[in-house]
Amino acid sequence: MLTAATPPLLVPFPQPMETLMSDVNSPYRPGTPCWVDLVAPDQQAALDFYCGLFGWQGEAGAPETGGYAVCTLNGKPVAGITTAISSDGGSAPRTVWTTYFAVSDVDASEKVIADNGGTVITPGMDVRTLGRMSLATDPTGAAFGQWQARDFIGAQVVNEPGAFIWSELNTSDPDAAARFYTSALGITSAPMEGEEGYSALAVEGRVVAGMQGLDKLPEGTPSHWLTYFAVDDADATAEAATRTGGRVLKPPFDMSTGRMAVVQDPQGGKFAVITPFRAEAG
């Protein structure tokens, strides 16, 4: 069980499955990823795909929240899915997962973001009594969200199969990104032991996310945050995603801490799944 002093998201590198905590009942520390959501042209199709893939429960929300769906896992909020809406009659936004970071004051944070080379794309707005949010991009173009919790703290289950476990920044300029997130959100960066070219992002000394350059990704890939979900079996999940209209972008492979794959949903949203290795008995 987590306490207010314990950040809920733990790095899957190099923690074995048994050490990952899951229930979250207290506010997240500022700078910690606290929520993920998907914007998709067809909300119901996205709900059908992800609920089927991860065992979530979810349906379109009330009109006053724009129909935003809060998906649950075993009755606890785990992620959001909403409809992509075009602006000024233009094309709808692309299907994308967004990572939200906990902040104590969205409006004050927006000024710091702008002062450090970021761009606020959706200014702070209240979400009823649940909290206050905004969306921004870092200096390398990667989009992220901010969440100032009130009645809603964010994901209440993490690290379990079917739940959010990791956020990874893939960026065109790791040095510039590291400086930005340290100044804007208090997230520090350091090389991750045993993972060449990969950096651990930490809040108050505890790793909460990762970062790498774009050199290992297809040419033309823009800077972005990639959402990881824990699963019992990465191979089976990748196969299930394919059967229901998704596409496997990077087939399952073993890494130092688990077996993972990168997947694209039927509407183009990209995400990763990982099965952390279990600790050996004895």
C-alpha cells in the first residue's frame, strides 16, 4: 500500500514483478506521472479495443465532461479515453496517448514552462471539482499534460497487469529535454545503469520515467512520450491486439527487466506493453 510520501510509479528496470506496488490512495508527488489518456476519433471503438485488450471497464461520460470516459480496472480509475475534436473545422487531432504529470499549481507551472522554452497548447482549465489541467509541449516538441489534483488524484491502480506502468520520453535532444524537465517540473535525469543510451528520470531521488534519443527509432519519428502498460504475457497481448485490428510495430523481445512490445491500436495510437521478469525464488 502506498503512502503520500511514496511515489506510486516505479521503474520496471530493474524491479521484479513482486516489488511493484499497485494501489494508489494518496496524492502523487509533483513531477510524477499520475494519469494517461487517449484522444481518438472514434471513442467507442477505442473503448472496445482497450477494454477488450486490458480487461478495463469504461463507457462515454456525461455531456458536461465532453463525454470523457474514465476507464477502470477492478473498479479503480486506470486511464481515460476521449473523442478527438477538430479545431476550426480542420482535421481531427491524431490518435495519441498523453502522460500527465502531477503539479501543485497548473497556472504557476505554465509560466515556468514558457520561461524554459516549452509551449502551452491548452491553458489551465478546471475539470469540475476533480482538478485543474493543461497541455504543453517541451522544447523538442513532445506533448505532455499537467494535473493539479482536487477530488481526483489520477490513476488509482498502477503497475498491475492492465494498468499504466511506465512513461518514456523519446526525444530529438535529450540534453535540452533534461534541462527543461528539471527546471519546469523538478524531474532530474541521470544515465540508467545497464541501459546504454537510456536515462532515468527521477523525482526526489525515485525513478518515475525514462528518456532516450531517437537514434534507434525510424527516421522521421517526432519527439513524444510513450505509454507502457503492464501485462501478464506480452506475446499474447500483441497477438490479441492484432486480432482486434491493431498492429505490432515492434514484436515482443526480451530486455534486461522484462519482455515488451510496441503496438499501434486500430486508430493509430501507439503504446507499449511489458511483462516484467519475476524474481527467482531463493
